[in-house]
Amino acid sequence: MTDISEYLKRRIAEACFARLIGEIVVILGVIGSSIALLFRILGVAILGFSLLFAGLYLSVHYELQRLDYTEDLEKFMHT
């Protein structure tokens, strides 16, 4: 039983780390798109907004995974 709970705890930690990476990508996208809009550089703006949306997708995806693992861990601990 502890193997399953340890596995779920490890997966929760990995999802939190992946979400952090997604948030860093969002920050890079915001910085890149802001600079590009300020200096009117189309290529950098496209790259910045692409990073922004990719980071948002990663953040939401891994947050939902973390919530699923947390729910599974709570169910496992209560049974």
C-alpha cells in the first residue's frame, strides 16, 4: 500500500515541477511579446505569443494532472 502512495506522491511532485516549467515559459512569452510589441518586431511577437500560449497549455495540463493525482491519493488514503 505504501508503494502506491509513494508513487502518487512522486507523480504529484513531478506535476508540480512541470507546472513550474510551464509558468516559466509563460513568463518568457510575456516578456518576449511585450518587448516585441514595444519595438514593433513581428517575428519576436509571434514567438512570444507562441511561448505564452504553449506555457499556458502546459500549466493547465499539469495542474489538472496534479489535481487528479491528489484526488486519487486522498481516495487511496481513506480506503
